[in-house]
Amino acid sequence: MFEQIFENVRRKSPLVHCITNYVTVNDCANMLLACGGSPIMADEPDDAVEITAICGGLTINIGTLNQRTLPSMLAAGKRANELGHSVVLDPVGAGASKLRTDTALRLLKDVRFTAIRGNISEIKTLASGSGTTKGVDADVADRVTDENLDGAVSFVKELARRTGAIIAVTGAIDIVAEGERAFCIRNGRPEMSSITGTGCQLSVLTTAFVTANPNQPLEAAAAAVCAMGLCGEIAYKRMTEQDGNASYRNYIIDAMYRLTPAELEKGTKYEVR
Amino acid sequence: MFEQIFENVRRKSPLVHCITNYVTVNDCANMLLACGGSPIMADEPDDAVEITAICGGLTINIGTLNQRTLPSMLAAGKRANELGHSVVLDPVGAGASKLRTDTALRLLKDVRFTAIRGNISEIKTLASGSGTTKGVDADVADRVTDENLDGAVSFVKELARRTGAIIAVTGAIDIVAEGERAFCIRNGRPEMSSITGTGCQLSVLTTAFVTANPNQPLEAAAAAVCAMGLCGEIAYKRMTEQDGNASYRNYIIDAMYRLTPAELEKGTKYEVR
Amino acid sequence: MFEQIFENVRRKSPLVHCITNYVTVNDCANMLLACGGSPIMADEPDDAVEITAICGGLTINIGTLNQRTLPSMLAAGKRANELGHSVVLDPVGAGASKLRTDTALRLLKDVRFTAIRGNISEIKTLASGSGTTKGVDADVADRVTDENLDGAVSFVKELARRTGAIIAVTGAIDIVAEGERAFCIRNGRPEMSSITGTGCQLSVLTTAFVTANPNQPLEAAAAAVCAMGLCGEIAYKRMTEQDGNASYRNYIIDAMYRLTPAELEKGTKYEVR
């Protein structure tokens, strides 16, 4: 199934508009190109709305958010909704500051998202309306483990029902869920968290996958999460004793560039709950 | 000829001010350093004007353009004109949105450019005043091929005459022209388009080359285009079966860092029409 | 001594807020992760103040400064002071324009810095109130050499006394000083200046080191400078004939990721004056 989904990405080459932070934007662009998509970035309100219209999908990432880009996010999100385009939210740092929490909640209220991807602390903030995120990383206390997986899956499904969006919570075990069904994914490597922006990259990847597969957004989002994790595994095998997080970053994007749909199909590790 | 031009870049180490997008800015800075130049970036109006004055050249790139940076581009461009500095325009996404098209046309009206570098769709937008650019990539219908090369060369020369700028249209075949003379360049690799920002990098490279060679801007711009393409070829030879677009990006900048003027002279593939 | 200091960084994993330029921000984030710290970036005034409060340290870097981020810098700096957090200033391009010089002086007046790291031209600008910086690089005339080292050390100590901050001047010979004591450091490679942002990376590294070692900020800042230089040396040894500044950039961050506290202790080259 994931094979066909990834083939659709490669074949359709979805153009993805990203309103995103300036920290990881270059890696997001290269990751989109690596998966077969095409990136474009605009953040001035009028420009963002117009660029949204010529694209197939939109990613809204609230890292390095400011008062100028907030209206762009809202306007572009609404425009994407009008056009029936896929829209993915990455609530970077929701729970870490009032501006970020409020913005995430405001976006959730005004824009209908196809999918929302964040770490467990960010997603809990969206669900509860407040949070105690440790910066842009998940709180240790929140982490999804084999012990609390059942409860986490229920929580994620419930939020998916409530928001109408696919919810992708990424961490050691990833959960990608709609109201009645969840993919629990065990691809990936812990070392990926030593690279800035692997989460942001996954969010734009998710946009490309759901855009190229409008009829099966849950499976497409799950495929994107598996693909990112699998590339983390492939890239890790390539690491020498001298390589660190900078080379690892490059190797993961390289792995996505080289990944075939058949390899993705074969390399995925998930169960459906 | 290109040997001497490149030697001038290495020897003079031109300081190049870049008002550019935040997607590819880091690669632009490293590419400038790789060729022997020196980068500086400022985009607040007053700062941009003052920084322009201490530099030798200015690149204006309209990707991720906003209402704050637009006046900076106009003011810095005019100041560079007053000082007789070289100014290069990269009309990223002209034709893809009203803001970008209008801004490119406005800049063209208010600033005298030494050179303009874009893909064929962006350049056609400048020529016609409107366009249908597919995001930041060229429309397939517009592409320069052996079949339509004669017409394309005439079109580019005509625009060069009209604007007084050297026009560099890059793609599978690159055309770098002034009113009466055009270099048709066949360096480069198609895989370069799978890296974000190779066009932006070429624009800052062009600024460095024309700044270090004020008396032969056409040849300098053509040398920059050849150098970029040649580095794409050299870097491609280095690719292993595990390398993808992220490593390729690094290898191209590395290749520029290592390229000697003699190697450039020997590796160029062009004809003058 | 540096061994223990670096172990504290790895063990405490300080969360460092960076208000910094968009040119080198991604490298700063990956360098922070490489050393064992954790990065977060915010530049909207309210957000910046709130994010400052949840972090241990703050870096203020004035590259690509604008009228929106200036109040953020001032407000975040003051908040960090109230909370007793460490704050490091990187006065990028002070002396190159009025906005940058004035901003650096204003910050110096309104915020109490734990450390200030810049090249010699930027630091001289802070001391004298004006300067003639060549863009973002040091003027050749200003450079610290064995011949003028005594005078330079006196100058740096004097500025440290006057500002109450540790002053770190980096170049071929680095000087890290408080009022009565200076570390003269000879780690590093001249090729590091062919990479954009090695100075910015060192500034965030310095923030991580002083944050994790609040009782010995001078030694911590000196350890950060030694660590960066040592990683430049280690990475240089790894360079092949095809590698240039792009790969070198990655290798330096990789080297920091792999560096052990014991290796740092062993590899430092300094004298105390």
C-alpha cells in the first residue's frame, strides 16, 4: 500500500507551499525535492494567499512565528480550505509560550487541517489548551512508551475525532491516527533528535504525501512518517566514526532521494490499532 | 579568457551584499566564499543602503519578499547605481504571484541592473509584464531546447537591449546575452534542479564575477554560469550510490572552492552567437 | 579543567535561546545540539521574552538585524538579566553600519552581558564607539599577531573591566579575558574563515558553555573557544582533495558531536596572561 502512495508522490510531484520558520527552511526545501515534491515559500499575506492557490498543498509551521506571518498563516490556510487543498500544521513549540499556544489554537479554530504533526507535548497542548513544553522538544514525562501506548492511542484518536484532522505524534513510537484507526510506527533512530528540524522536514513530507494521495490521507500520512524513520535508519547505517549530526542530516535527505517505493514498502514497521 | 576573469575574482575577493530569501541564504554565503568572494547580508532599509556602500556588488533576490524588504531592495539598488556598483537581479517566482511580478517590474524600472539571472519563465515574465510560472521552476512549455534555441537567443538579446542589462537565462541550455552577442552554454547537470537554491547561488556568483571584472560584464556573467555548471559536473562525478541531493549540494560548493581558473578555462562548453 | 566544564555541558544540556541572523541560524542550531545543548529561536518581542524565561541562556546576534527584532533583543536581554541567566552578545558587523554600531552600543548600555564574542574590528568598535569594519570580517590592520599580542591583551582586559563582561576576540590568536586574566588560545585553522558562520556558531557554543558553568564563566568561555578551534583542526584532518568549505562546515559540527571532554582537555593550546 505504501509503495503505491510513494509512487504517487514521485509521479505527481506535488508543489507544496511552506510558511515555515527560518531555522530549518532549507532542509525542508531539500527534503521536499528529495521525496519528489517541489517547494515554494512565501510569507507576506497577499503573496502567501496567491502562492497557496497555485500549489497542491500547504504546510503551516509556527516556529519563529511573528506578527507579520501570523495573518499570512490564517489567510493562506483559509484559502487552501476554499480550494480543497491539503493543509498540514506543525505547532512547533506550542505550550512553550503564549504566542505559540494561542496561535496554534487560533489556527485550529479557523483552518480545517488535513493533518497535524507534532511531538507529544505540542499535541497535548493542542488538546488541553495549555502546556509545559520544554522548548521545542517533548517533555520526558509525556513520552509515548510501550507501557502507556494504549492510553496514548486513545488520546490521539479522540483528538483526531475532535479536530477532524489526522494527528501524527512523533517520538520513539509514532502514532498516526484518525478517529477510529491508528498506525503505531516503530521506524526511526533516537539519534534523529540530535539534528535540528527533522520534525519540520517530516511535516513538509507529510504535506507532499497527503497532497499526492487525496483519497487516503491517513495512509499517506503514515507512509510519510514511516519513510522519514526508514531514511533515518538507512542514513544511520552509513555513519562512520567521524560522522556526527551534520553529516547525518545530509545522509537522511540523501536516503529519501534514493529511496524507492518498493524499499519503503519493505522497510516499514507498523501495526494498526 | 575565463581563466583571467576567475583569477580576478580570487584576487580581488569582491564583497557582495545580498538582499535575498531566507531559504537558500546560507548556501549563497558559502558559495560566495567558495568562489573567493565575501558575503554580507542586510535587509533593513537604512542598514541595506549603508552596507551597499561598503560593498563592491549587490544581489537582489525576490524570493520570500515582504513589505519590509521591498523598500530595502529599491533603496539599495538606487544607491548601488549612484556609486557605479554592479547590481544583479534574481526575479525568483516572477510570474507566480502579483507581488513578485510587480516587484520585479518595479525594480526593473527604478534600478539599472548589470545583469539579470532567472529561469526562462521568470525572464519571459519580465519581458511581457505577466506570466504563468509554475512556482519557482520553469514551465516545461517555456524550456530552451536545441529546436527553439535560435528564437530564444533572439528573445534574450532583445530583452538585453531593452533593459540595458546582461540577461542570463539558465536551464538545460543557458543563454547569457547582451544586445548583440550571446553565449550559449552547455555546462551543468539536470540533477542540479533537485537541489534548492542552485539558481540563487548562481546569481550571487554572477555578482561576484561581474564585480571583479567591471570592464567585461558579459564575459564575466558567462564565466559565472560556466563555472556553476562545471562545478555541477565535477560534483556529480563524486556522487556515490548513497549520495542524494543534500550531499550533491555540498559537493557543488566544494567543487567551486577547489576549482582553479585553468580548470574553468578548460571545462567550459559554450558557443557565441 | 576544561574536561569538567565540557562534561557539565553534556550533562546539563542547557537550553539556549538564540535571537540571531537567518544566514547561519541552522548551523547554530546544529552546533548547539552537537555540543550537547538544545536550541530554540524566537524573535517576536513577546515570544522572545517568554522563551527567554524557559531557557538557561540567551545569545543575541545582530546579523540581519531589523526594527522588529531590535526591541526583541533588548527585552529578552533585560529579562535574562532579571532572571540571572547568562547572556552572550555577538556584535556581527558592528562598525560596518550605523544601525549595527548603534544597536551594539545600545545593547551594551541596557543589557549586562556574561560574555561578548566578536572579531577584533567588531570589538574595537564596541570599545571606541565607532569603527571601520570591512563587512563582517576583521580589518587586516586590526589583526592580533604575536607582535601586537601584549597590547591586544591589555586592550581586551580593559574592555572587560569596563563592561563587566568576558570579552572573547577571535582570530588567528584568540583572546578570552576578564579584567585581570586572559586566555590566549592558538587552536583553530585559517580555513575556518572560508565557512560562513563559524563565528556565530562559536557564540552560541559560548552561551551553552557559560550557562552550564555559571561559577566559572571565564574558563567556560575559553573552553568553548578552544573546543571550536580544536574541532576545526580535527575536521581539517578529515578533508580529502575534493572537499571544500561546504564539507568542512559539516565536518566541524560532526567533530563537536564526537568530541569527548577528555579530548578537549588534551587538545587545547593556550596560555594564561
